[in-house]
Amino acid sequence: MDDKKKEVVGNTEIVPVEITEEFLKEKLYEVRGVKVMLDSDLAEIYGYETKNFNRQVKNNAKKFEG
């Protein structure tokens, strides 16, 4: 990808994502009147695999209370 750095972890290639307002709007969903984002989308934004992202949330639950 252009001049973006790629990182390979295990056999998974991690590519940095440019975060724009449009990108975030595409990742927002409305469920029963509440705006939400999928864990897989958040993991992509933060550069984690979904499994590892969920582990971080579980281990730091107080930081993610709503």
C-alpha cells in the first residue's frame, strides 16, 4: 500500500488505516436507537486482531464502562 508501513504478525498482515470522518461514519450502526460499533471495526482502527482487542477490553473493563 503506497508508503504505509505493513506489519506481519503470525501469518496476518496488519496495515495501518487512515481514520477519516467518513470512515468512522461507515462503521457506526444504530441498534434500538443507540449508536454502536462492532468489535471487529474497533480492532481494525486500533490495529489489533479482534480476539486480542476483546481480551484487552475484558482485562480493562472499568475503562470501557458506558
